[in-house]
Amino acid sequence: MASKKNKSVNIKKYRGRRQLNLGIFLFAIVFIYLIVTVILYLTGDSISAYEVRKGSIVKDNSYTGLILREETAVSADAAGYVNYYQNENSKVRTGEPVYAMSQDPVPTDSGTEESADTQIGEEVRSAIVLQLQSFNENFDSNDFSSVYSLKNEMDNALQGNYSTTKRAQLDALIASGGIQVTNYGAPRDGIVAFTVDGYESLTKDSFTPENLDRSSYESTVLEDQAQVEAGDPVYRLITSEDWSVIVPLSRETAEDLQNKDVNSVRVRIDKDSETLWADFSIIAKEGQFYGCLDFDNSMIRYAEERFLNIELILEDESGLKIPKSAVVDEQFFVVPSDYVTTGGNSSGQGFLVRDENGDTQFCQTDIYNISDDGEAYISTDEIEEGTVLVKPESTETYTVGKTKTLQGVYNINRGYAVFNKVTILCENDEYYIVQEGESYGLSNYDHIVQNGDSVDPQEVVFQ
């Protein structure tokens, strides 16, 4: 009986032992690791990544400018009723009839003939149809200014037809009614306009600040069949394709443009979104500064305007767009680039270093830039000041010590912070546009630290 009791006790003790569960142990380790990681993330500095993308920055300044042209307000030689042969913005040659003057009103419609606006010859009609077809086939919604070009082309096609028809109608009315008229031709080649404002004689030397004040500006529209007195203006004749726009500038802007030696500028005109290049100069007058924009084309598009709303596109750069906060300044040792060599068991770059015993050995080192001056930039953490470098295949040496600052960002494509230099092309309040594709620089879709001051070189970063 005693032996059976002892056996029972031994069995009970054996069942009370517990074996180590490896799965639970591993789970516990992972769980603790996750907790520590979360705590470190919440209590540590947050590192935000930014994906580099191509972009552009356009810096422009908007102004209302005064237009100056080579133009004359042509006055009537005698009193009477004016009858125009030409349309607005018609091109005329010297001596070509512009208007006729009669002592009595001339009837505008005989009742038996079509008006001048409806008498379009078959040749002109076909030309207009072809223009419309070509425009419809090639229209690009991103280039709305082409609509204005079409308008000008159609106006030119109709002007000759209108002038011929109007002259024939006037001749017929005069012959049938016995009305005496006197024809007046253009004194010079030019473009006819039917608005006057008293600014026709203004030049770059004679304009005043008051001329740029639109609140006091008045313009008179000259109408067909109007009664005029001798000396009254009957039309405006523009005699040159060259024209200028005067815009007011602040002293700071004028000095900035002078310092940058700007002599040409791209201009966007609000009226039709047309973009033109203009010669640029600065005029100082009565303590004020003005920008003078000189154009040599497209004058007829704005022949009816005295003032234009324009934008000076002073900067329009494309490249890689990065936040300003990502850019940092780092100090580097600079070494003549002809000391850079390759060696060891790889093709990595580095230098031949002379030790205290006079022996030379290859030291692989990251190169962060090679400047146009032939200087290689190396990290101050990878090599010590005073290190003696030996020029490959030479006995010349160079002692490391000279430093320079390089602008760049921290690239985290590999999971740790690597410095990449940047060349800034332009900027706005929040972003830089930097050069794309340069050696030791950034590429499209790189990932960088959004706040460059939040990491250290070679710091491990979890994206």
C-alpha cells in the first residue's frame, strides 16, 4: 500500500511543472518593441517626408500702363457733315480716301440697295469661310488669344470690301441727289481710328504723372454722319507699328530692376492674355520712377486702347519644387578635385591619405559636390582637419582644413539622411525651384526631409 501512495505523489508533482512557450515569449518581445516604438514616436521629434516633384514659379507684377504711339489727330479743313469710307482700324495708303465732307447730310440708305455691311463679294465670303474652317480645326482652348487673331484677320478681310462698297454707295447717292462732297485722303500710310482723347501728341519726354490717372481720362468717339466744325478732329491716324507702355514703379522695384540690369521683359496683357516680349528701360521724372516697355509688333490689337492692364513676368523658372524649410546650410572641407581617386576593392571615390609613418593608403570618402572651381566637398565627419592627402601619381600633398558652406537638403530614399546639394533658381514665400539633373543633386520623385533642421547627417529615418 505504501508504494502505491508514493507513486501517486510523484505523478502529481510531475503534472504541476510548466514548460516555456516560445510563441508567447516572441509575442511578448514584439509587443514590448511596438510599445517602445510608439512611445518614442510620440515623444520624439516628428520627421515629415516630402516627395520632390517638377514644378515652376512665376513671379509677376500687375500694372495699369499708359500707351504711347506715333499718332496724329487729323482735323477737318472745313465745316460740314463727315462721311467715312473706312472702318475702325483700317489700314490706308497715302492719298487713299478716308472720309468725305458735305454741306448737307447724306442719306445712308436709298431703300433700294443693300447696306454696305451686307454687300460682301463672293471672293471675300470664300476667304472668310476658309479662315473659320481653319480656326475651327486648329483651335486650342489653352490659347484663347487665337480668337482675337481670328477677329483681326476677319476685320482685315472686310475692310477693303467695306471701303469699296461705301464709296460706290456715296457716289451713287451724290449722282442721284446732286449732293456736293469733298473727299479727303490719308496724308500718310497708317491705321485709321475713330477715337480721340488729346493724348495723341504725348511722348516719353512729355508725359506727366497726371496722364496716368485714369479717373480724369476722357475719350471722344467720332461718329459717321456727324456735323463738325473746321478744326475739329475727324479721325486719328497711327503711323508706326512701334508703341510703348509706361507703368509706374516704386523706388524699390526700380532699383531692384536696375541692379539686375533688366533690359527686356516678358509681358502678359490682360485684355486677351497675349504674351509679348518688350525692351525695358526706366525713366526717372519729378521724383517718380516709371518702367518703359517698347514693342515693335501687335500694335493694331490695342489701337483703340489708351490704358492696358499688364503683368510683368519678372521670373518664370521651371525645375524641382521643394519647400524652403527643407534647405539647410552645411559646412564641408574643400579639397582640390584632382586629389580625388578610386581604389580598394570597389570603384568608390576617395583620397590617398598619408599616416604618421609616411605610408599612404586609400580612404573611401563620399563626395558631396565638385564645384566649377575644381573643389571637392567632403564631410567634416568623414575626415579630420589636418589630414595630409597625396595627389595620385604625384608627390604633391594637400592638408585638409579649408571649409566652405553648401546649400542642400537631406535625401531619405535609403532610409537614412543623406545630404544632396541644391542650386536655387527662384523662390516665392514657401517654395524654391531648384535645378534638376545636376551632379550630386536631386531628381524627380526623390524623398527629402521637409524640415531640414529636424535631422542630423546619416540619421536613420523611418518613412
